[in-house]
Amino acid sequence: MESPLSYALAFFFALFLFLSSSSLANASTQLIDDVCKNTINNAECLKILDSNPQALSASSYKDLAQVALGLAIANAEDSQTFINNLLKSDPRDAIKECASSYKAVVASFKSSKAEIEEDPMTANYDAKIAGDDAGNCETALSSKGVKVPAISARNHVVQLYSSIGDVVTALLG
């Protein structure tokens, strides 16, 4: 038969584990809140990061930067593939410019992620530039009178990821 002391110890151990995991979750949620409130769209940033288990388990801004830039790269690569496929059936100059812009977007996000450890300032610059490249795509579309809502929506999301990357890498320095 188990002693009441054994039950009490088991209860307190379980309570300790629950409270410590809860405080870790609160810490990562606070990191996300600190980043998102300084981006171009707090609500959309929270939607992206709060729905990602890796972001929710980040224990530092460095961890969160790795996760956010990983998400940015995946999104940019998906958009690049979409634009390159569209270009096959619609070879207008504006879409060609977007294909070129997205090559730069992907490269900038990859460079930013690679620089997190060694050079946070360069990581910050590269994250910011990725958004500028998506803006160049949007400018190419509008200046040539080309309306492709799917590309414009992707440009908006890249600019949000750029803002997230910009904010979180600025917190590393």
C-alpha cells in the first residue's frame, strides 16, 4: 500500500511539471507578442506564429527568428514556384519581373536565416530586403497594368514575413 507521502510527492511533482510547462508556453507567447506588436500587421503575425508549434515552443528571440525565417523561406519558395508556373502560360514582362523578384526574395530570406548566429545585423538587413523585393514585384504589376490577385496576395504575405524577420532579428543585436 502506498503511503500518503508518496501520493503527495507525486502530486507536487505533477503540479511542478504542469506549472513549468505553462510558464514556458507563456514565455514563448510573450516573445511572439513582443515581435508581432511591432510588425506591419499584429493580427496576421499572431495568426501565423501562434498557429506554429515550433514558434510556440521558442525559448528565445533567436529560436523564434529561426522559426519565422524558416516559415518565410517556405512561403517564398511556394510563391516562387507559383509565379514560375504562371510564367509558362502568361509570359508578360510584369510576371517575368516578379519571377526575378522572387528569386531575390528567396535568396534574401535564406541569407537572413543563415546569418542569425554570426551576424544578426546582416540577418536584419536581408529580412528587410526580402520585403522590398516583393514590393518591386507589386510595382511591376501595377506599373504595367497587370492584375494578378494571387501574386498581389503573395506579395502582401512576403511583406509581412519580412516585417516579422526585421523585427525579430533587430531584437538579437
